Amino acid sequence: MKIKNRRLGLVALVSTAAFALTACGGATAGSTESSAPAPASASSSASAEAGPKEVTDMAGDAVTVQMPAESIVATDNRIFRTLDDWGVELTAGPIPLMDKDVLSYPTAEGIIDLGSHREPNMEGFVEAEPDLVLNGQRFSDLKGDIAGLIPEDAALVDTNVTEGKPLDEELRRLTTLLGDVFGQQAEAEALISDFDASIERAKEAYPADETVVGLIASGGDLSYAAPSTGRAIGPVFDMLDLKPALDREGSTNHQGDDISVEAIAEANPDWLIVMDRDAATAGRNGEKFTPAAELIEGSEALKDVTAVKEGNIVYLPENFYVVEDIQNYTTFLTDLADAFEGK
């Protein structure tokens, strides 16, 4: 491939890209593998029709993908489980950002570790010599750098959801895109159908006059997850037309905003929706942390809040921070529907 002739010239670019990155919360990068690229699995290659196909990626760009692809790289937390379930083998991926309890990739033989978005192994993109790169979420800002490191004829498919667009629509669009790339349209439709059913169930079960507050537990503190904004809880308010108990502007990131337990108590929400960020980061690494349930249910200031008194607290799956895929949203929305129906 042409990449072999460009490799030495790319070393400086790799170093520059690594130093130019800005940090955004996540797991510590793991060690770098030096194995040769592993071929894509027979199941993933055979499922797609051989030859070139054109897809429209999440950025709206038309991309020609040559299938079967011998070397596939993926960086987006929202797509790992889907690819794994479909039998797609990866040549390279960001192992520190993968949940080893859900995915086979972290322990797959020969996979090149791209590190985390904080400390990426950019040389891994060169080493992988990919035919297909699926890039998004935490690695989305590196798209331009990645494009300069991979073969000129490699397909670079943007899988990042568009900020400001309804997240449910974006998850459907992303899942459809993956189905089109890998010839798994029926499987993609099944995922979307389950997701839609969980939304409808939660909508129907939600007591419309009851109020909700979203919280993120991180570093032993509680942060406010404002409606409509952010990555995890905020978009759910729009999906289900939830009534916020607090209506203040919040951050657009995954960390939330500082909020006192007294402010929560004053708002007196009927329901709390909580993401435990530490459970997905410190907990995965065997580090000590204070669980979100302990922060909330053990708080003297919150003991008289309706949501706490009545047990109306719904937690996102513990790994949600690192597994923000359509499957985890379906699980969470199903749990939320169960809680609403139980009242």
C-alpha cells in the first residue's frame, strides 16, 4: 500500500498531533501493541456485498467503501458493541476506552491499541494500514490528523453524532449507517426497533405532572445535568418530554455543572436520573470511589426530597460513560419505563 512509502515522513506529523491534543475526561491510555494488522473477520466481510459502495456518513459526506475490507479501525464508543456483535474484527482501536466486560476487542489477539483520546497512539493508525476507518466521539477532533496518516485510498467514515440535533434521531442514523457499511441492514433495523419501543414505553408510562432532575456523580460530587444539553441525560428530557424540576442552563459536556444538594432539595424533584461517571472510570480500573447511590441516598440534606423518599431514582447502566451506544440507551429507557410503571 502507499502508506509504506509515506511512513517515515509521517512520524513528525504523528508527534505533532499527539502534543496538540487537549484533555477530556476518560481512562488512562494502555500500552501500545506492535503486532501486524489482523484481517477483518470472515463474517463481517462476507455479510457485505463485495465491491465498492457509497455511503453518506454522519458528517453528510459521501464516502466510497471497498468491501471486503482487510483492515478496519474504529474509535467511536457508540459503535464498538454493534461491530463486535456483528463479528467485525478490528485491526486497531482505543483499548482504554473499551469495556472489557462487554466487548471482545480488549482481549483480542493482535489488535493495535490506539490509546485514549488523552494520550493517543497516532502511530497505530499508520501501523494498521487500514482500508476502512470509522471515527467519532472522543476521537472526532482528530479526524484531520487521522486522514493524513492512513492510506490515500482508505475510506474514512465519520460516525460522530451531530451536536444540536435530536440524539434519538442521530442514534438511528448512525445505526443505519453501520448497517449499510457492513451489509447488516436487518440487524440495524432490529436495534432501532428495540430503541424506539423503549422510548414509546417510557413516554407512555411517564406521569406527566411529575418533575425530574438529572445528575452526574463524579469525583465524589454531584453535578447538574441540564435538560436538552450534554451527552447522556440531557437529551433524554427531549426524547420523553420530561418536566424539569430545575431549569437552569448547563454545560454541553459529560461532566455537568456544580450544584449544591440544597438546591436539589429546594427543587424537590419527583424523580432523579443519575449517571455514575466514576463507576465507569475509577470503578473499571479498580480504584476507590464513592458510588452515586451513596452520595444521594446517604445525604442528610436530600432525605426529604420526594424522589429520595419514594425511591424514584433511576441510574444509567454503570458503564454508560464509556458505552453510550443505542443498546445502552435502550437498556436505560427500559429501566426508566419499569420505574415509571411501578408507581
